[in-house]
Amino acid sequence: MGIRNGAEYRERLRDGRTVYVNGERIKDVTAYPSFQRIVGTLAALYDLQHDSAHQSLLTYSSPTTGDLVSLSFLITETAEDVARRIRAEEFRAEATFGLMGRLPDFMNALVTDAGARALFIAQREPGFGDNILRYYEECREQDRCLTHTLVDPQIDRSKGPAQQADPEAALHRVRETDRGIVVRGARMLSTLAPFADEIWVGPFYPRRPGEESYALCFAIPMDTPGLKFICREPYDNGRSRFDRPVSSRFDEEDALAIFDDVLVPWERVFINGDIEASNSFLVHGPGYALLQATIRGVVKLRFLTGLACHVAEAIGRTAAPHVEAQLGELVAKVELGNGLLRAAAQEVTIARREGLSLRALAAALWVFIPEAQMRAAEVIRQLSGSGLILTPTEQDFHNPEIAPYLEKYLQGKNLGARQRVQLFKLAWDLLGEQFGGRQLQYEWFYAGDPIYTRSRFYHSPAVNTYKAMVDRLLEKEN
């Protein structure tokens, strides 16, 4: 089959999946008003693969069928392969301005990581290793769109899942049958859930001895019996693209995934109670998902920096030294992100399924990018002032009684009132509206609790190297 187009993507979503929004079960997610425009955004991304101007950038020939498949499934063997991945993923991230944390590219990359990790799992359980490799190939050949679940329900973080007042709350294995495993419980946060073909339940949370039934990894179709999704309130409320420039196009949705005695066939089981495999799974692989996430993060930082510059220019503040310094700081952060990304990607080996400098990518994703994006948002707020709040609607400009006042009093420096208001509406949608609030929270916790992720670097073996430098100096003094 190979790459599919937007129409094929839409059609596969009409499978009778169980999705609830605002207390209502949605019969067809492609027809639900708040979902129509994000489905259109995703469909357009699939159509890009068939555009002759971009096809060679976004695809490659399948090693098994020869069909064109998405380049986000490429297992790299050379530095040029990595460069190809970067170019393709950068293109798609720029098509969505870095605003979709769960582009299909991300899960494609994660499944490719899993395919590259199949040998590690096979050493512990040959059948499960075969399952992972086969699933990766199926996703590649069928161009599947995936969502995933990250963490247990946020009930009592001081206790593990088995010690909760209700140990059944977190997703766990209930029993095994000759057909597969039966699972029950819930997981959060499933971004892109209403618009995916399948859900990947991965080992993202550390498990301890005694929590074997919670140490799982599997993938199933969205219409699997017993699988339900309860979505948060949609942010696309039907407003025009003028009034809501980004939430009208890029609200990727988040959902609580509920598993009511769901049967997972054995061929879709990748980890089943193996705590060591569950806790080590993310380590044994090239890091394609990290690469994709870092690319998207840098692209979004570029976009935020461009917006900050536009805002400053619109109100004539670029000549102020402190404003120049703020904008220059953001440009410098973008260049740091660009350089870190390129440097990390160049550290490849020729050995198959070995790939990237995970330390450098992790540093970018876990520490640098969230802080840089937060700083960019802060600068935009500071530069915007009251202009971020005073943003009339598109309909106000269509009212002849008040439009002349708007044109006179809301114009900017070398910028008409309509263009200036639209610019500030973009800033407000990104920073002040529900969509913007979610963006800030999502990005800050994108790779987990920032305190935990930073502390991991302190426990890195590299710390001993840095301390040794001091020791050498002190030894020379004695």
C-alpha cells in the first residue's frame, strides 16, 4: 500500500471508535464540528506526500515492497540518512509551525525506535521481539497514524499503581488467555487520540518489583471493543481563522484512554510483565522520537521568535535597546537550537540501528527547548502590553459604523489596523486563550517533570569528568 492520501486518511477514521466529547458520543469524528478543521490539517499533511514537489523529500522506497513509504519510518545507517530524516521532519514541522506536539511523524519515529529495539526485546522474549519488528513494518507499509498513552491516572503520586486506594485504576493486565492478554484501567494523556488509527501503549513510567501486571507495551486499533476515549473540551469553537489563527487549525486534542477488559491479541503484545524490559525499553534504540521532538521544538522556537519580532515592529519598539536585546536573545536561542540539533545528528555510526547522540538530544529536549520557548512567550507578553488584550473581532471590521474608528486608532507602525489586530490575535491565541494555555503547559511537561529530567543530568557519568578537571588543577597547586 505505502503512502496514503488525505481522503484515505479520513476514511480510515470512520471505524465506529468510541469517543466522547462534551458528554456526547461522537459517531463520526471527521464530521464533528470542533474536529473538522484539525482533521483537514492532518489530511493535508498526508496529501503532501503525493505532491510531486515534495515527494522525494518526504518518502523513500520500502525495503520489502518497493512502495513509497513515509521517510519518518527510515532506519538510518549513515549520516546522510539522518540528514534526510531531519529535512523531512523539519518540513512537516514547519507546515504546522511547530505547534503540533503529536504530528504523525512523532509516533512514526517512536515505532521506528521500537523496531530498532526489537533485538533487545528478542533477547529476553523472542516472540515479543518478532511482534515489535512486524508491527513496525506494518505501520510503515500501511502509513498508519498512531496515538499513545503516557502515564497512570493522576490520583496519588506518592504511591505506585499497586499501592493506590484503587489498584485497578491504572492500566494493568487482568489475565492471560490463549488469544492474548486482557487489560483494564486507564492511561493519560492520549494526544491526537480521536484522529489516530491505533493506540500504542508504551512503557513510559518506571515500574518496581511487585508491579509486573502494570509493566506492559502493546498496540491495538482504535475501534477495539472495550477501548474508550473521553476528550477534553475542544479549543476549536468555530471562530474564524482571523479570530483564532492557530486554535482553528492545530488543536490536536487530548484524551483519557479507558480500557474496559480489552483483549490484546498475542501478536500485538510487546512487553508483558517484564519490569527490566519495560524500564530499559526507551534506552535501547537510536532515538528517532527524540530527534523528531527536538526538530519540532526548534521550529516552534523559530516561529515564536518571528512573532516577537513582528509584534515589536508593529508598534515601533525595535529601536529601544532593551527590546533589541530581548529579540537578539531569542534569535541567539534559535541559533543554539539549530546548532545543537545539527551537532547531535552528525554523531552517528555506520552500524545498523545505532544512530544519534542521545545525550545532546535529551539536553535540548528536556532542558533547553522548554526554557527557551517559555522565555519567548514571556518576551511576546512584555512587548505586546495592552495590545495583547484589545483585539476586536473580524466582524467588528465588517461593521461600517465602527470600522473607521478601528482603522484609525488600532493601526500600527507601517501596518493597517486589520493586519495589526490579526497579529495580536495570533499572539493571544498562542499565549492567552485555552489553546495557548495548553501549549505552555504541554511544552513545559513535554518530556516529564522538569525537576526530574534536570536531576538526571546531575547523575550523568559526565559529571565525574567535569570534577576531574578541578581535581587536576588542585593537584598541580599542591
